[in-house]
Amino acid sequence: MRVLVIDQCSGSKQVPDWFTPYTADEIDEHSREELLDGVRERVPALRAEKLYTGRQQQFITEACDRLRDAGDEVDRVFVSAGFGVVNESEELPPYEVTFNDYTTAEVRERGEKLGIGPDLRSLLSDEDAYDIVFVALGSTYIKSFDLPAVLAELPPETTGVLFNQPEIAEEERSVRSIPARTAEAKELGTIVVAVKGTYLQQFAENRTQRGEPSSTEEIIEWCTSPSTSQTTLDGT
């Protein structure tokens, strides 16, 4: 299968003790290349997947690794409040910017400036269509672009998986939304910000054990249901 995971940056980042993270003003004044080599004498360069250390990001990293081990082609990008849409392998300097720092109007303005919507649409307009696209974004990050316009690029054979967006999912035939709020966090025994990552972990575990999902409904079931191995390990 071809799978795309649209993740988001986290407030928690891997930052060496000796480095002061870049601010939004510094990021906006320089290119990424300049920030890595030119603005300061010594700057750590970290792959995006290593830079973001939030619980969701860690869980999704584990899920992507499992899917790749099962033979799937997995692409993962982050929606970054500092740099827009970045591939997991791209190197970034540590920075302190999240969309949670902005008002809704400012989020939309910054998203347009960073070209988030067009970059996501171009990912989905690839001739080699994805089988599944997971949009693992919180509500604030979704405000940084026009989600319906991005979903309109999904080919008919692609299943889109959203979280906490039932109204948007209802408008698209091949898109489903899964609730990922406090009630689901309690049921899963985790915290709210980790629910989406937990769902992707469960999907990857089911994929490993059961092969490829045969329908959109099965994709959602695998996200929301523990695999056999989980059940065994939990002793229940």
C-alpha cells in the first residue's frame, strides 16, 4: 500500500542545552538554509522526525516504522508553524513556534504565507495515488489551510482519515472522521494529544497481523480496535 501521514509539529522539541531556539521573527527573516548555516555560528540540524518529540509524534513514528516493515510505502510530512509543509527527512533548526501561539485569523494568514494548502494539494495530486491518507492534525492546525479544498484532490480510490471532523467527512464519499477527544483518551488509557497517534499505532499493528485492509470500514475498524497481539500482551 501507499500511505501518506500528515502530522503536525509539536511544542515539545529536541533542543540541545547550549542552543536557544529560533523565534518566529528570525524564521521569517531568513531562509531555512540561512538559519542552518549563516545566521548563527553554531546551529544543530535535526531531521523533522527527530526534532518533534511530542507523544503523538513518537507514536506515529512507531506506526510508520511498522507499516514500512510490513512492506508499505509510507510518506510522512509535518505541518509546521515555522516552515510550512516539511518532509520527515528534512533537516530543521530548533525553533519555538506553534500555531497555538496565534489567533485564528493569524493562523490563516500565516498558513497562506507558508503555502500550506497548495503544498498539501500538490502531494495528493501525484499521479501515483495513495491508498490511505491520514490527516493527524489538531483543530488549530487545520485552520492554517482549506481542508475541503485539499480533500477535493483525493482520487476516488483513496481513503482519507480525519479526526474530530465529522461535518467535513460527510461531504466526501471516501473520507471518514474518527472521534479523538477526552472520552476516547480515557477508553484508550492515554492523554488526548496522544489519541491520534494511538489510533495509527493500532492500525499498523492490525496491518502487520491481518494483511491489507479490504475496505474503508476495515481501515477505521483497525484504527479503533486493538490488534490480537495487543490484547494478548495486556492479558485481557
